[in-house]
Amino acid sequence: MSFFKKLFGGKDEPAPRQLNHPSALNQGDMIVLDDSFALPPQLRGQQLKVEAVHCYEYKHQRSPEWLLRGSGTHLIFLGVENDDQEYLTLSIKLTRAEVESLFDMEAFADVFEEDVRAELQPESSDPELSGWFAGHYRKTDHADFGYFHRQDYRQSPPPQDSNLNHGEAFEGYQLVNDEDTHAIDIEVYENGETDVLLTLYRPVSDIREYWPS
């Protein structure tokens, strides 16, 4: 601190916040994705802003989810997972009409049957879904129980008091393609609402730039 700052009571400016990993993203931050043709057109080279940070809670873990908004019609859901190596999950949520146009609904219903080896082969001509799905999926997870919290619990655990918000309970189903690069995630909530998401698994390096808010 200089002599004049000491004399007049000036304070040092706080150091600018460093942001270089998706796990540190907060609401208002922005990222820029790679322009690789391995990404769907609506993600390629796009700038995305963090609209909110939510949390999934399972029996032995909590996983943050970042809600991102770009120039496309779909919101983007971002996660970070670690299975021998760290990678991104990038997802979009389908409308009911998109689900019905993408899947054979009889085959889709088999996903919820415990003893059925469900497989899906989606088809779509919708340009908004280009690059988001693979040719063939097999079911890997059946009715995994969890809670979804519309809050950021990275720094503190979700409330355990039954009088407080304990999140929205759901059962999760997942189908993965043969190359483990794409997934279909299905969440069935207690009120009957069902969310269907198309998910990509991508390297963390696909995030080329970080912009703190």
C-alpha cells in the first residue's frame, strides 16, 4: 500500500475473480464453447450464460447442474462428472411433441419395464435436434431414486428438516449409446411429470473461454 493510501485510508482493490473450471461457475458467469463439428450446431462456438445453479441429490452424492442460455430455443443443462477421467455432460430437455416425433412410443414405454431390455433408435428431421442423438441406445439405469433442488448446495448440504424444502423426488432412467458418447436421461417425478433429456458426453476442454460475472 502506498504512502498516500495509508494517509487517506484507501483500500487495495480486491483481486479479480479467477475462473478456469466449470465447477466454479456461478449465476451470471459466461462460457464460450469450442467450434468443433463434434458439437451440435446450436452449441458450436456459442457463448452461453449461467442462468441458475441447481443440485441433484442421490444417496451418496450431490451433483450441481448449471442452467445455461444461448441463442437457441432450448436451454442447455451442464454437469461435470468424473469416471476415471473428468468430462462434461451437456443436455437439452425435449418437449412432448419432440419426444413423440423422435421415438417409437411403444419402444419408449419399454424403458419403464424393469424386466425388459429396452433399446431405442431415435429418428428426427428437426434441425434443432441435429447432433444431439445417436443411432442406438440401450438401457443402463432403472428407477434410480433422487431429489432435484432448485438451489445451489455446493457449499452446504440440503436441509434435512421435513418442514423445509427437501427437493423434488424423482426416479431416473438412462439409456446410453454403444460408444458411451450420448445418453437419454428420463426423470419421473412424484406428481407424474416426466422430463426427457438428450445428453452429450464431452471433454472439459470443450469450454474454451470463461467470463466471470
